[in-house]
Amino acid sequence: INFRLGYNDYEHIEFEGSGEAGTVFATEALEARLEFTHHELFGFEGATGFQLSNREFSAIGEEAFVQPVDTQTLGLFWVGQRNLGSLGLEAGLRYENVEQNPTQGATRDFDLGSASLGLIQPLNDSWTLSGQVDYSSRAPVAEELFSDGPHLATQTFEIGDPSLNEETAANLSAMLRYQFGTLDLSLSAYVSEFDDFIYEASTGLEMDELPVLQWTQTDATISGIEADASWQAMSWQGGTLTFNAGFDSVRARLDSNANRNLPRIPPQRWRLGAIADWNGLVAELSWRRIDDQDDIGVGELPTEGFDDLRLHLGYTLDAWGSPVQLFISGRNLTDDEQRYHTSFIKDLAPQPGRTIEAGLQMRF
């Protein structure tokens, strides 16, 4: 039997341009999870249990964009795994009830279900094929249902929709992996077919000099591929040198719309890196290329790509019985103008330019 209990009391303040406190966001949450492991059942070894949570959310201030909402969640789940010869199977089931209680307006109640089945099949000593198919559903969160006002952090005027339905998705993913010695390569692909996908759509209107975004839902398809490579090229007493590379790309399309692109979808990304460590000393050099994003949604502008060159040097030593790391690191060393297409405020505020920082980290 495993039991976990968690409590979170969180508050953050959005400040006005004058430096005065604006809106205060507060969240108080309590969560409990009880899990029972079981012996073989229909060939599966696994666990079953339930999860309870209560979340009280409030936004207080002249520009609070969502009313206080209490959310109660009850979840029942089962996960299991078994082997059929060399084939490994993993399965899961979950039922969840979510109740959203706003201070004003009707309570929303959602009954949700999900199921998954995954497999892992070694093809030989080096190659492994894995895949997963699953069905999932989620309830709209408080902000999606009940927003109605200016959200300064995103510089938008958000309007929720209390009539939103649950979002469901059928997902399929597969990965091919090659491991030989210190070489590790993987290629994965996925596709998700959403019914009633929930997102913020541009209305083309303005209110309080802010663009109005409306929470809405429609069917959508999201697909992507990822590739990763890692190679430990050298090793010596107390040290190693490892090279790595990666690539990822995602495509997100609405199934029925004049402009079918979903907003704020990341562009293609490439990366190269090298890590050397020796007796507590580590040096990491990495380069990322973020491509242009021209597949834009309604109300968006294209985003120009950029390079991101980073360097990190660190040394870990023992002090007072605890590990202490001294470090110096640099980000955006080429001082490129960097704008994240996923950011609501990318056209107003780019990322920091060349940044150098040094510090000390201690764990105890």
C-alpha cells in the first residue's frame, strides 16, 4: 500500500507598469492518493487506487480576469504490465469526476475516462520497437470556463465559455531505438485526433486596448516527429566526453476552419551539444537552431527563427558534508534577437540578449 498526501498554498502578484501591485492570484490545493499493488491478475501485475483533490483558486484585484472557483476531483485508476515472451505490454484505465464550482453561475460536472495500451518489442540486441495507443479526456479548467477580463501577463482580454464540453483525444505513438555500446539513437512519431479541442482563438476585436481572445473548441489534429542521438565518444579515469543531437517538429491543424493553423505552435527545432566531465568538473556547450514559424493562426504574425549558443562550466566539491557547485554560464552568446512563437507577448517583449551569470548551488 502506498499513500501520498500533498498540500500547496501558492500566491503570486502581477504588478502594474507603475510598480504597484495589480492582481493577486492565490491557489490552495490539497491532494491525496492511495495505491494498492496486486499480484498477477489476468496475467498483469500492477496497481489500483484512487485520487482525491480539492483546489481553491481566486484572482483579486481591479483587473482580475476570472472569478473564484473551487474544483473537486475524484479519480479511480488501474495500471498493469505483463510479458508475452519477449513482448512487454503496459495497460492503464482511469475514471475521473471533475466538479467546477464558481462563486457565480452554474456548477459544471464532468465524467471522464481514459484507457491506454503500450508495447515494447526488442527486435535484436540493438534494436527496440515500442508503441502506444490511448484514449484520453480532460475537463476544461476554471480559466477556460469562467475568464472574463484583462490578463496583464499575456496582454490579452480573455473571455471564457461556461458551456465548454470535455476535450477528448485518440493518440497513437511509436518509437524505434538503436543502442550499441555508447551509441544511443531514437526516432519517434505521434498523432493525436482531438474532438472538441480547447484553445484561445483571436476574435479580431479589442477591449481596453487589448486583443480579445475567446476560449472555444473544435476538432483538431496534432502530429509530430522527434529524433535524438547520444554518443559517449571517450572515457577515461574519472571522466567522459559525450556528444548529442536532436530534432523535433510539430504540426497542429484545425479540422474545419478557413485558417486551419492552431495558434502559438512551436516551429522546428535543431540542437547539437557536447558534455565533458572529469572529477567534479563539467563543461557543456550547446547550440540550438529555432526555425522560422510561418504556419500561423488567426491574428498571429510570423516569427523569425534564431540561434541559441550556450556554455556552462561547473565544479562540484564537498563542503560541510554537502555537494556545492560553483558555476559560470552564458546564454544567447551570439546575442541573437530571440522571440518564442509560443509566447503571447512575443511581439512586445523578446527574450534576453547575451546573458552571463555565475553562482553557487548547495544541496542539503
